[in-house]
Amino acid sequence: MISKIKTNFCGIEFKNPVVIASTDIGRSVENFEKFAKAGVGGIITKSVTDAAPLQSKGITMFDIRTIDGVPVDDCDTVPDNYYFFSRGGSMIAMEKFEETAKEILQIAKQYDVVPIASICASKIENWVAYAKRFEEMGYPMLELNLGNPHGEASKDKLGFKISQETDLCVEVASSVVNAVNIPVVAKLTPHVADLTVLTKALEQAGVKAVTVMHRYQGLVIDHETLEPVIGGYAAIGGPWMKPLSLANVAKVRNATSLEIMGSNGADSAQDVLDFIYAGAGLVQIGSSMMLKGVEYSRNLVAELEAFFDASEKTVSQLCGEVARKIISYKELNKISARKAVIDTEKCLQCADKPCLERCYYQALTPTGGTLVHDDDSCSGCGMCKAVCTYNAVRIEKI
Ligand SMILES: Cc1cc2nc3c(=O)[nH]c(=O)nc-3n(C[C@H](O)[C@H](O)[C@H](O)COP(=O)(O)O)c2cc1C
């Protein structure tokens, strides 16, 4: 029987589409082995860099909060949705990472996990030198960290400052593509006006795949001290980010032929599937793996395996399933208009009438103890249905 969860990305076999994103998990052999044993398909190493400010130990600061801004202070209170706000962890100098990188290759072979090397350099010659070194060691794939949100850490162009200059980004990517024979994946920032413009340019430059997308730069405020948490601008992410990332994945999928690694906001097995439906061939998970741990990643892979055992389709057959169905604003006109219909038996004429207050089209009028609905004014937006406590509204096509 063909394994439906197995997948091919840029010519490389992955036993499943779950990849641990480049994080502090990928900085040591011990971490790599723990997550490799848990059954993930690939693990990306921590970025190596030539930029001294990004190597400094002091920059590593994590702040984890509930979506309401309350600090998470024990493992049992990690909610499904959270903010992971961070500076660092510190990246590693290539020279210091070489031995670890070689040992990681052995572990990867032992557990049938694809090891992917991540690079974040500030000078073209170092992008190229590090890429060649990883290829010589035996790494089968490279990810270029062209999007990290700490790009202001140095006066040299780094991270998202590179993605923001299409020509520079293309220069870095094509220099590496021309220097090595292994597939090169460009990991991009969402901090650009239109990711499809950048990805089309990278496609022309010979890049075969992109990671969409790195984290945003954010600001979190401590309400007690009125201080910026962890000093100010830093990387922000969490499961709430998923819809933004999915939109970018689908846009790139529909605009280019590049293969895509989805990243930023995947937390559950369902999230992995959502990224696949949007057009990602592999899905990276970083924050949730770090925060929720090895057992969590084992369960996630098991859940995904159960899904694909029952599925009639493979990962690649499902890839882009939803992206294909996305309609443009122009095409919206082809969809028939809708209107709200009030079920007068279910409508209890409640005292506060949230539907009335929240109808911004003046389509509802209280008349003689009942609500009169004006079809002409109604936009069919569905707000009245959303706020009705008694399930007394349905939306119908006109
Ligand atoms: C603590 C931490 C360290 C990270 N380090 C790196 C890094 O060295 N290189 C890189 O490209 N991305 C790094 N990232 C970004 C992740 O790889 C990933 O793109 C991002 O967190 C969004 O995915 P997620 O929602 O699954 O976390 C790091 C993220 C976190 C939380």
C-alpha cells in the first residue's frame, strides 16, 4: 500500500510533511535527537551567522502570554492560542556549529529525518561559503534565512532587511543557487508590500522553493510598568497568525510554480492540513514545538498519520486544494447576493435586540412588537445571525 503521508519536496523524500522550523531546537544534537525520535519528517538547524550582534547570548529573551496578554507561567496553563514574543535565541557562528552539524547528520540518518541547514549571513561571500560547507558535509537541503525580524540588529543588511530589497534578495539567493547543487529554499519576511512580486523574482533567479513566512516584528506592552516587554521591537508569533500566513501561502502558490514550506502559526495537525490545503508541500512548526515539547510533537504526527491512513488522497494531491478555489474580488460579482431571513417563531423579541443594534445597513425596524426586515437594505452580511442568541436568523441566497 502506498503511504499517503510520505511526500516529496524538491526531489527529497520526507516520511511526513511535519518539519521543525529553525529554532533553538536545532542548535544541539541532544535536542535534534529528541525531536527526531518523535517522528517528524524534517528538522531545520538553528541559523548560523557571521553577524556578531545576532550571536550575542544576551539577546535571548522569550515572553509567552495568553492572547489576553497574561504571562504564561507554567506548562499546564499554555493555552491553544498564545503569543510567543522573542528576541533570539542567539544564532551560532559557523565555525562553532560544524561539529554539531556533522553529528546531527548521523542522528538524522538513524531516525530517517531530513536535516535542513539554515543560514543567515550578512555578506554574500559568507552566504556562499556556508552553503558550500553544509553541502560538503552532506546536508541535502538549505534554507536561507532572508526574513528574520531582527534585521536591524546590525548595520549590515540582515534578515527582513534583505527580503525588503528585491534585488539584494535575488542576488543572495542566486549566488547560493549557483554555488551549490542541493535545493535552496528562501525563507521570506511578511514585511513586504507583495510577497508574490518577490517570489516571482526569486523564481526567475532559480530558487526552487520558498518558506512562507518568517515572523512579524511586534511590540508588546507591560500594563503594570508601561515598559515595552523585552525591550521593544521583537519577533511575534503564535497560532493566531495562521490566517495571515495561509493567505500568503495561497497567493504564492497561485502566482508561481515554486514549492512552498508553510510557516508561522501552525500548532495542530489540523493546522498542518490547512497549510497543505493553502499550497504548502511541507509545514514547519517552531513556537508550538518549543513551548509544548516532544510528546506534543509525537502526538501531532500520530494524529496526522491517522488522517492520511483514512484519507483517499496523498499530501501532494491535497496540496493547494483550497488555493485553487480562491475567488478574486472581481469574481465575487458572480456569486449571487444574500439576505437575512428572520424566523419569527424563533425570534423572541429579546429586550436588548443585538441584531437591531448591529445591523449597519438599517435593514431591521421594530414595528408593532415585531422586527420587520427590509430585503432591499439588507446586505446579507450575516452580522445579525452572528449576534442572535436564539438562532432565529438564517442567510439565504437571493
Ligand atoms: C525562539 C525562536 C528562535 C528562532 N530562531 C530562528 C532562526 O535561527 N532562524 C530562522 O530562520 N528562524 C528562526 N525562528 C523562526 C521560526 O523558524 C519560525 O519561522 C517562526 O517562529 C514562525 O513559525 P511558528 O509559528 O511555527 O513558530 C525562531 C523562532 C523562535 C520562536
